[in-house]
Amino acid sequence: MNEIDWSNLSFGYIKTDFNVRCHYKDGAWGDLEVTDSESINLHMAATCLHYGQEVFEGLKAFRGKDGKIRIFRLEENAKRMQSSCDGILMAKLPVEKFSEACIKAVKMNERFIPPYESGSSLYIRPLLIGTSAQVGVSPAKEYTFLVFVTPVGPYFKGGFQTSPVAILRQYDRAAPLGTGIYKVGGNYAASLVAGDKAHSLGYAAVLYLDAREKKYIDECGPANFFAIKNNCYITPKSSSILPSITNNSLMKLAEDMGMKVERRQVAEEELATFEEAGQCGTAAVISPISKVDDLDENKSYLIAKDGKPGPVCTKLYNKLRGIQYGDEPDTYGWVTVVD
Ligand code: PLP
Ligand code: COI
């Protein structure tokens, strides 16, 4: 392979050696298969193409100072994919099979795991699609699961530094009783126009408000939202946001750091009172927010007064990264060490 500049990777696709696949037919999942092909041979009437029967996951493997490879919260991602499958009537992959496939994909592409010093990681992308032909709107009878991996750097330019986000009231990403709680491709398609608009105006992401009232904060493009106030970690409770595994981890860390944790509706006006705020997710890790501009209402909320990540975001970021890279003990049982 061409030399990879591990320390300067962006969040993009780099071809690796192998991906792992598994097919569902006649009511059962087959054995795991390994291939070096980047393509899928698909029926033109496959339900994933027409009716969006597609779910995916995103998790990461890290190379530690000790040389060991650690996958962060493998089982939680497996369970969330099952929940997404239930959400759009797809065949569910057993947790053990999901885990086995991810571990295999990581091991077989070990040479693509960035070195510890680079601060980069190996992104793991499991994907499940409906493959059998269907013209009427109904679920497929056959499915393909696959896992590919690719080395990545930070999702937002510059890594751990503050960036601005925008509220764009003309767009919704997900409906209150829709599919926002599942990791399905359709949610991301629904976010593309708003995301593109925000990026072209110089914002890192869209901060979505709840679709019903446009009053409460939902989440940020590809990440959950959290804020810090009076030693309290505050994050929105909503029926239209993805249950972020990073956010779930940060809530536990915050609690164990002696903070109060509140998961509740967060009104937009409260932005004016926050000491710190951030986006969190597998790709985003923690991306502190500098300011929130409500472009339709002509309001601006300056959060990072000095433009720098705040002390609580920094502490949470260091703790999370410490556990992921193995610099801190895995007291929560979040890490799978790959032998
Ligand atoms: N919200 C959305 C819409 C996402 O795509 C992601 C990314 O996975 C997240 C939140 C963060 O979730 P997690 O921390 O599990 O990666
Ligand atoms: C992730 O954080 O893993 C995501 O899936 C976000 C985005 C790249 C879709």
C-alpha cells in the first residue's frame, strides 16, 4: 500500500484488505465469509435500493501504547443494530455473530490500525441490507450483512477544538414518532440538504430542534448534543434522536466525576445559560461547540467565550480517549481486547 500518513488522516474511506460478510436466506444466517472485493452484486429490485431497508453501525478499534487492539463497546453497537432492524422490519443478526464479524474484520486488516502515537483509529462500519426483490412495499426475505474497516482521523477539521453549529428551522431530520432513534440510511439522506447548507455557511453541523414544536434541542447532524452547567451534564431526551453510545458513556463518566446528570427536554433558550456544550459520537468523539446561531430567528448563543474547549469537555474527552486507547483501566467493561 502507499504510505499512510497516520497522523493526518481525515474521516474518509481508504481501501483495506478484506471485508467480512454474512447472508440471510430461508430464515437463517449463514457462515461468515471473507472477501477482498469492495463490490456487492445486488438485484435491481432489492428492498435496500427502493424502500430503504438499510441499517448500519459505526464503532472504532484503537491501538494502545501497549500494542494491544481495543474495540470500544462492541456489544452495545450489536444491540443497537438489532434495535434498528426491529425498527424497519429487517432480519436481526445475533450479537455474537456481529461481534465475531467485527473482530475478524479488524484482525484481518491489522496493518491498517493506526499507531497509538497518531491519535487516529480504525473505523468499523457494519452494514445490513435487504437484498431480495420486492416491488410492493414489504420487507425483504433475504439480507446481507457486511463489515468493512477503514483508518480514520477526526470527523471535524482540527480534531479537539471548538466549532460553530447552526439551527435551520426549515429542515427536520426525523419525525417525533419516526425513525430518528434507529441508525437507518434514510435519516442521513434526510439530513443532507440541511447539512450542506450549514457547511456552506461555515458551520460544522446542524443543531436540529424537535420537529413538533421547534422548541427543544434534538441532536447535532451525526452526533448527540450535551451541555455543562453548574456541575451538571445535561443532554436532550427525545423520541427522535439516536441513542448515542458515546453519550451513554459520557453520562457514566460525568456521574463518576461527581457531576449530576440530567437527561431531559432542553429548550433552545437554555443555550444562553450553558458554560460548555458539545457534540458527541463515535466519529465526533467530543467536539466542543463554540456558538449556536439560530439563523431564522437571528439569534446567536456564544458558548465558548474564549473560543477554546472548556475544562469539563476536556476532562471528559481525555477520560474517554484514555479508556479507548487503554491508557486508563477499563473499569466499566467497555473494551474488547482483540488477541
Ligand atoms: N446521532 C447520530 C445521528 C449519529 O449518526 C451518531 C453516530 O453514530 C450519533 C448520534 C452518535 O452515536 P454513537 O455515539 O453511538 O456513535
Ligand atoms: C458515527 O459516529 O459512527 C457515525 O456513524 C456518524 C456518521 C459518520 C454517520
